[in-house]
Amino acid sequence: MIFALLIICLQIFLVICELPHSKFEYKYSFKGPYLAQKDGTVPFWEHFGNAIASEEMVRITPSLRSKKGSIWSKNKTNFDWWQVEVIFRVNGRGRLGADGFAFWYTENKGVEGPVFGNNDHWTGLGVFFDSFDNDNRGNNPYIMAMYNDGSKAFDHQSDGVAQQLAGCQRDFRNKPFPVRAKIEYYQNTLTILFHNGNTNNDEDFELCLRTENLYLPQNGYFGLSAATGGLADDHDALKFLTYSLYPPGTQPASNIGDAEKEKFSKEYEEYKDKLEKQKEEYRKDHPDEAKRKDMEFNPDEVYETSQQRELQQIFQGQSSIFDILRGLHRKVDEVIGRQERALSMLTAVQTGGGIPQGQGVPPPQVGGGLGRHEIEALLGGQREIVQSARDIKSFVTDIHQRTGTIIAKQSEAGKPVGSGLGSEVNAVYHEIKESLNAVQRDLAALASKSQANPCPVQQPVSCLTTSYFLIFMGLQIVVIIGYITYQSNKESQAKKFY
């Protein structure tokens, strides 16, 4: 067991000792900011076709049909082994894109041609990011590596499947973050690592392909190219970072002294400060143009992220809850005001003063669900109580007046109260009897008049003779028979379709 652990530790130590030494090669790299100069050129690089260089990136092809573009290093490499990290975006409006994006390491600088914007029959390595499925196998987007000794023509119909060294199916279109490809050629072994752009983690790479015993030209040119066809995508190269690789113990010594390093560092800082001042002056003089460029080259600042979208949804939900609570608070205040008004009217009724002037107006209506019918029932009951109280008051007053009148008459006649009340009742009874007799006499007089002059009897007149009746009946029978015949024919025609 201990012997096995020692062997594993020894292997790990040997692997660590064999890791190559890397050196950044700025003459074979480009990155923002200030990627392009004022005249549109990129230092140590040159671009062709429809490629456009800006401060933050190189747009190799725009999202227009049948466009081709490329960018190539001006100088050949002076090192044997290398590692290149390409950071790019491929964005398009449609679900499908075309044609694709390519990385090149060739013996000669390429020109415009049919292979993803570059010429055919090249000598060297091509790594293709093919986004269109020409062979209809459903295996695109696809990443593949192809070596050519100058005698092969790329087979577009089969997407070069039979010509590839190796490949992997990976999606690189319309990703939230830039896509990364790390291409390493060390000791005749080609390794490609791929970052799919779904996360912002710089170390989230996965192995796409690895092939050994590959012999590329010792010195060559680096390049990128892209092409569009009937479909179109934006192919943008954000960074191209090149590192030369050296086996352990063979890395070249630096020929620059400390004094010269300090001089270069100072010049670089001065140049950087100067560029920052020029950029600030340009923003002050052209605010609209500077804002447009910031939106173009920083899309993450223009489009909201998922966190911003979630915060906005939370804020909108809280705002709606606040509006609902404010509306409920207002309605509760209205209900409390109406209750206070009802209590004030009840208090006024109990004190005997009746409903104050202006208090009988119905209160303003409140939205449903607040018990309006209960409040209206309460107010209606209050009105009935007030009216009943008024009727009772008037009835009691009338009785009091009549009683006072009877007592006054009795005192004037010198009779007891009981006898006066009985005579008053007898008088009322006789008055009612005389009124009934008068009504009976009037009815008898009306009856005698009606018997003396009876109304003439009017003979009934018929407007419909027997002949007219038979004609109308015959017409109705003919119409009914015709309608029944029409319905039966219609039903028989409809049955033919089943």
C-alpha cells in the first residue's frame, strides 16, 4: 500500500516538473481596450475583407449575408511550441446560424477564400467552429481540427467529417458570456479546451479534442477568419492571447536590463494616462457618441442580468402590495367616517332633536365587500324609528287637545267628566249613521235613473265571412305541406355526406 502511494506521488512530481514555461507574446496578441488605433489598424496585425476593428474587439463579419473577413499576424512565429486563447462571440437573431468561425496557423498568410473566409489548399492547421449543418446530420454547431499539407480541398458537403483530426459537438452561439477556446500545440501534441460561455468562471474549461504525432510548420502565421451565407451571424473576436511554451530548463533569458524595464514601464504608464485623458475629453465633447459606443461594446451594461430582473420583479410586487394596502386604508377611513356619522344621527334621535339638517343625505358609496347593505339597513331603521316617534308624538298631542276640549266643555256645563264623554260618543255615532244613510240614498237614486234610461243593445258585427275563412285555411295548409317537403329534401341531401 505504501509502495503504491509512493509511485503515485512520484508520477505527480514528474508531471509537475514537466509543465512547460509560458511567456506572453504581445506581438502575436490583441485585446481591448484601445485594440485599434485611430486609423483603424491593429498593432502587429492586419485585417482583410469585411473585418472591422474597434477599441474593444474585431468584428470579423457582420450579421449580413455573404460576407467574409479575416485578420492575420504580420510576422511569423519565432518559437516552436505555443498556446493561444481565443475569446469570441457568435451571435445571431435566428435559431440557425452560418457559416462559421476559424482559427489558423499556416505556413503562409491566408487570403479570402471559400473555407470560412480563407483560401483552400493551405499548409498548416485549421480549427473550425462550424455553425451550419451542410450534411443534414444534426451535429452542428461542431468544433473540429484539420491539418492540410497544401493538397487537400475542404469538403463542404460533408462538413469535412472524413478530413478532421478530431472534433466535438459544442454550442457556441448566443451565449450570455464570451466563449473561450484554448488551443495548445506542445511537443507535437494538439490539445483544445473549450469554455461554453454559460458561466463567467474563467477556469470552467472542458476537453474538446486531443491528438498526438502532429507535425506543424516550425514557423507560421496566426489568423482568424469567418464567413456568412444565406444565414448570418456576428462573429466578434474580443481577445487573442498568445503564449510561447518552453520545456523546463530551456526558457530564454531576458535580454532587457532593469533600467530599460523601468524606462519601458514609465513610458507605458505615461501613454496610458495620456489615452485616459484623451478619452475623457472625447466623452465631454461627444457625450452621445461616447454613450453609443459604450452600449455597443459593453452589452452586459445595456441588457439586464437575471439578478436585475429578479430585483425588478420583487420591487414591482412590493409596489403593488403597497398600492393595495393604501387603497384598503382609504376604504377603512371611509367606513369609519360613515360609522361616526351614523352614531351622531343615533345620538340626535335619542336626544329627541331628530336628524340634523343635512345629516339625512346618504353617505358616499363604497366598493363591494364592505357591508354597505348593513349600513343602509341601519340608516333605514333609524329613519323608521324617527318617523314612528313623530307619529306617536302627533297622536299624543291630538289626544291631549281633545281631552282638554272635553274637560273644558264639561266644566262649563257643570257636569261630571264621564257623562260628558258619553254624550260626545253618542253624537259621533249619530253623525256616522246620518252619513251612511245619505250614501244609501245616493245609490238608490243612481239605480232608478239607470232603469229609466237603459243603454241600447249593440248587435255584434263579424268581419270574417265563411268564404274568406276557407281560403285562409287552404293557404295555410299549402304553406305547411311545402315547408315539410323542403325539410325532408334537405335532410336527405345531408345524409349523402355520411
